[in-house]
Amino acid sequence: MAELIAGVGVSHIPALGVAMEGDGSGPAAVVHEKFAPVRQWVRDLELDTVIVIYNDHASAFSLELLPTFAIGAAESYAPADEGYGARDVPVVRGDANLSWHLIDSVIPAGFDLAVAQKLDVDHGLTVPLTVLFGSPDEWPVTVVPIEVNVVQQPTPSAQRCFDLGRAIGRAVASYPGGSRIGIVGTGGMSHQLQGRRAGHINTVFDQMFLSAIVDKPQALTELTNTDYIREAGSEGAELVMWLVMRGALGDDVSCVHSGYHVPVSNTAAGLVAIDNRGSSR
């Protein structure tokens, strides 16, 4: 059967993608120092596919049509034009067979995923790929994109996201073949882009989250959506997508790498890499 090797939680802000595309010199040096070490570890894992949990930024969906959860089931996903042209990154290669296995497993388990057989993906998905793999001519893995609504209320709770991850983990464990699979939860950390709290950063909360997501994820599921917004800002509420990633992993995990940086953009950027190979579900 397939094996879920690892999970990664990582921010997806565009500025992080720009910083990680370069050679790590100049102003980007501090970002590379904190985020680039995970690349060799991911390379050594020799993953076949990554499941990427992300939110769409009105590229494929809109406020008029925004599913709570959606999954891509295509052979490829083009970088979306977000109003200023698409990111100059490779087309994302899909794994339609794994997508349909997840669909056939997770929907009967009680999670009503919208199925997208055509889907353009924006920086929410492609920036994490840049963080993990740099700027290759072709992404070295296939991808299953899973979109989560963290944009318009009502949004799914932290517990619901964690439970979705559990269902995904069970589905991967029943997938025939020997695929080596990773899962990436994207978004955050604390930031708010508008209103009276624009520029809000909560480093204490972010550092707590980076630790708890590894060892005490259930404590994070007890926080309400209002708690996440209060502590991490309106866009910091994206952190529930990391709980989908963590829910897919087992209990006996280990933290391989963790990084945190607050750049000029007033968006706290974080990363945690989790080895799942010691886990039993």
C-alpha cells in the first residue's frame, strides 16, 4: 500500500515565494537560512506525490461560488492569473488516480468534497512548492490539490479540518501500490491585511502553534474560528489548513525542522516539517 511519509506546514504568502526563488543572497538570506534546510530533507524522501491543502484567492472560485472543501481530479493544473499574470512556475502535474481514490474514500466517510476536473491554482499552492523544491523546470512530484474555504464565513472549524485530515490519512493507507506520499498544509501564520488591526502579528501565538501542531494538535482543535481570528488575525485563520495536514499523520511523529520569520510585509511566515515514518495510526 501507499505510505504517507511526511507532513509539512508552510506559509504561502507571495513574498515568501519571491524570496525562495533566488539564490539566498541579499535581503533574502535570512529567509533562506530559516526555510531552505527543509529542501534536502524533502529531496531525500523521494516522494512521488504531495497532497497540498490550500485556499483559493478568488482565482478558480469566487465569493459567489465557494465550496467548503474541494479536490482537484485532473491530470494537470495551470498556474492561475491572479490579476497581474500567472507566476512563472511549471504547470502542476496531477495524480488523478490518487485524487479519485481520495474522493471515493473521503466522501463516503462524511466529507462532501466538491470535485474539480479543471482547476487553475494560485500562489496558495505554488508558493509552498517553491519553498520545498526551488525553481525547477518541472516539479519533481505530482500533486493532489485540496481547497479549503478560509475566506468567507461560515468556514470549517479546526476540529472539522483535523477530522478531514484523519479521513485523508486512512484513505492514503488503503491506496494500492507503493507510492511515497507527503501532505502539505499551507497558509498563515498570523497576519491581517485590512481593518483597524491591519498588520497584526502575534509571535507568541505563532510559536505556540508551531510547537503544538507537532505534539498537541488536539489542543489546537479546541480553538474556535473566532479564537483563531482574535489571536492570529483574519488571514491567520488560514492555520486551520495545517490541521488537515496534521490530522492525516499518526501520533508517533517527530519534528525535523521548524522556521519562523516576520518579513517587511507584516505577515508572519512559518514552516514545520514532520516525519511520519514512526507512526502507527
